[in-house]
Amino acid sequence: MIDVKNLSKSFGDNLVLDHIDQHIYPGEKVVVIGPSGSGKSTFLRCLNLLEIPTAGTITFDGVEVTDPKADIDKIRQQMGMVFQHFNLFPNMTIRKNITLAPVQTKLMSQAEADDTATTLLKRVGLTEKADAYPAQLSGGQKQRIAIVRALAMKPKLMLFDEPTSALDPEMVGEVLEVMKELAVGGMTMVVVTHEMGFAREVGSRVLFMDEGHVMEEGKPEDIFSRPQNPRLQEFLSKVLH
Amino acid sequence: MGLAQTYELWRELMLQGDASWWQEFFVRFYQAFLENNRWQQYLEGVGTTLLVTAMALILGVVLGVVVAMVRTAHDQQRPGQRNFLLGVINFICKVYVTVIRGTPMMVQILIMGLVIFASSRNFTMVGTLTLGINSGAYVAEIIRGGLMSLDPGQMEAGRSLGLNYLDTMRFIVIPQAFKAILPALGNEFIILLKDTSMISVIGGQELIYFARNILNRTFDAMFPLVGSACIYLVLVLIFTWLQGKLERRLRQSDRR
Ligand SMILES: Nc1ncnc2c1ncn2[C@@H]1O[C@H](COP(=O)(O)OP(=O)(O)O)[C@@H](O)[C@H]1O
Ligand SMILES: [Mg+2]
């Protein structure tokens, strides 16, 4: 579904991604782990071109994303993204947050978008918040809305950048629950997270990134039970105590 | 007995030095505002003041938006991919903002009126132009600050949903930036309204111009000037009230 070839990205002299090759298949749940500053966010943000790669190509569903002539808005419409800090639009109600993009991109009429919003809100148990503003919601509620907002575009792929890292511990579960349901529903997902339990349970493949490289990858049981790379062993011993 | 007759009577008393303080107050008030229908001149002055403010505001906002857009676009360029032409325009914008903010308004008005447009007879227009150019520099900095203060995650969230740059600006960035800068913009508007009084030094015919004409006739400075001050104060209070109403409406989304 996504083919990454030779992807490099530097900020000034700082080489953050170093010749990454990856292929993500439809229905896969790829979990990216690694120490802070290893380039996980940058990798994710290159996939939907929030960061412009310095070198390499990314192909999504046969369309070359990195081609300067590519219609990046069209491509992004099919890739949802969920951010660490939710990034809900504070000037709009929850319903408007959800329906803005589908309506403005002419994916749906306002009525269709409203129906979609209602259905999705019901799925995450936040129906009664439709007319609230983001400031009135808890962190966990905001993140569930952010997921719903991305889903309203009916994306083929969802990118998550540490979706639970900014949450109070008691709210992490409700967000992971929504993500698990999404995974069970067959969505293709790329998730950067420090929630090793989630990686183990939901991931179909785990990538361990360090210093701009994918140092090790494999099935969760292999990564967590039989880590090969010393850096990965060290990382896991830190995060799993 | 009509007002005019009372005035004549008490003025005689005053000239003889026999008038009480409130009789003198009436005489001077009458001279400043009622004699020869002078109130019409104040009214005309207020009209010009408001018109000059409105035109200067429009010019200032247009200039401010353009300059803010140039400077923001320039600063948001990726390092190593700088556009030369944009660099030149950005430099001009920077010089403009620096010169305007670095020199007194009064000096700018005098230079515009007596040097650059020395041959023009349309003093009010020249004054308006100066005010607009001056205001543009301040508005540009206000807008730039507003755009810079906004979390870049807002733009990213909009774009990641597949909205294009303009739609993201229109629905997400600009409404939030506008709300953030409204107090500063209102403040700038009030400053502009009061600064219109300065264009009278090059013959711009706003409120203070007429007030000074009247004081030259009646040889009484207090009533025309204090009266004008009251008029400015009332105008400012009205606009402050309107601004407060608008801000309260925009704050709707902050309710918790
Ligand atoms: N916009 C940017 N400008 C400059 N350097 C950046 C930028 N974004 C990230 N970096 C740098 O890239 C490196 C990797 O960052 P990131 O991808 O956010 O790591 P991670 O998500 O794994 O913590 C870090 O050293 C960071 O300082
Ligand atoms: Mg990160």
C-alpha cells in the first residue's frame, strides 16, 4: 500500500532519516518504537509529506507522493493522521471539526457529513459532545474526536504519532480501545507509540528505529521476546523496566 | 427670552466685568458651539474625522495584510530553498516597517504634506494617505504576531485532512489569528481615530481644524478644545463598547 524507497531526511546538517526502505501492506498494523529523537515522527510525517524528504521516493497506492507534481491534497485525503497534541480546531464545535474536511473537499454534502459524524461519534461514545467546543473536553475525549475527525475522510490508512503520550494515565485506555477497534475493523495503521502492551497485542509488525535507521523489525513476539540488536535490548530493558 | 438674546445680554455684562461665573460659562459655551451655527462645523469635522479614520483603516489593513503575508511567507521558507524575489520584497517591507515605526507620526505628516506632496491642495487626502501608510506598518506587525502565535499544529492538522492551503487558512488559521489579534487591532483603530487630529497641521479639515478656526475667531481656547476632547472620548467609548461585544461573541468557543 505504501512503498518507501531510499528515504532520507535531514534538517540542515542533521541527518534524521538515513536511507529507509519499507513496504507497508494493506491491513497491516505497523508499530514504530524507538528512543526519543530517533526519527519516528519524521518518518511518519514524511509519509504524508508534512516533511519533505531530502531524498528517496514514497509511493502510495501506485501514486508517487514525492513527485513534485503529485496532488498532495488528494493523497492526504486518503491518509488520516492523529497527532500527539490532538490539534483539534478550537474555533469550531466538535461536529464542525469532523465535517469541515469532508465537506470542503467535496467528499460529502453537509448532510452526509453530519450523518457520518453522528455515526462515528456514537462509535466512540461521544454523541452528546457534538455541539461542544474542544476546550470543554478532556484529553482522552479530544484524542478520540481527533481519530473520528480523521476517519470521517474515509481514509485507507491511518498514521498515529504518539497518540497517548500527552494524556493523563487514566485516559490512555479509552484511546487505545478506539484504536484496537479500528485495527480489528481491518484498517491499515502505522502507529508510533511507547505503549508496548498495545504494540504486542495489536501490531502485526514492529519497527525499532534508532538514529534514523530501522535497526530491527519483526513480529511483536520476536521483537519483545527475542530482541537481537543490542540497542533494542537496551531500549526494551528501559521501557519495560 | 431666546438663547441669542440671553447671550447678547450676558456678553455685555461680561465685557463690563459684571457677569457671574455661570453667565460667563454660558457666553463662552454659546460662542464656541452655538453662535453662527458653529456646531455644524464640529459636526462636519467629526464626519471628516470618521471618514479619514475609515479610509486610513482600510488602507492600513490592506497594507498590513500584504506586508504580513510577505514577511510570514518569507520566514516560513525552508532553509536552503529561499526565493530571491521574495527576499527583495521582504527587505522592502522590513524597511517600510522600520522607518514608519522609527519616526514620529507628526514628522511623517509634515514630510508628506510639505515635501512629498507639497504641490497638492488636497490636504485631507494627503493626511489620510499618511495615516493609512503609518497604520499599515503597525497592523502588519500585529497580524504577523497573530499568525506566529498560532500553533503550527493547526495548519498541519488542516493539511493532513487533505484541505488545501487556502481553505486551511480560511477556516482554521485566519479565524483563530483574527480572534487573537482583535484587542490589538481595536487598540490600533482607536489610536488611528485620535491621530487623525494631527493632519490639521498640514491643513487637513477634520475636527481639530475646525476647533482651531473657531478659537481663532472667539479668542477662547478652552471650550472648542475641551469640547473636541469630549467628542473624541465619546467616539472612543462607542468603539470600545462595540469591540467588547465582538470579542465576547468570538470568545464563545472558550467556554468550558
Ligand atoms: N522541524 C525540525 N527542524 C529541525 N530539526 C528537527 C525538526 N523536526 C525534528 N527534528 C530533529 O530530528 C530528529 C528526530 O526527531 P523526531 O522525528 O521528532 O524523533 P522522534 O519522533 O523519534 O522522537 C531530532 O533530533 C529532532 O531534533
Ligand atoms: Mg516524535
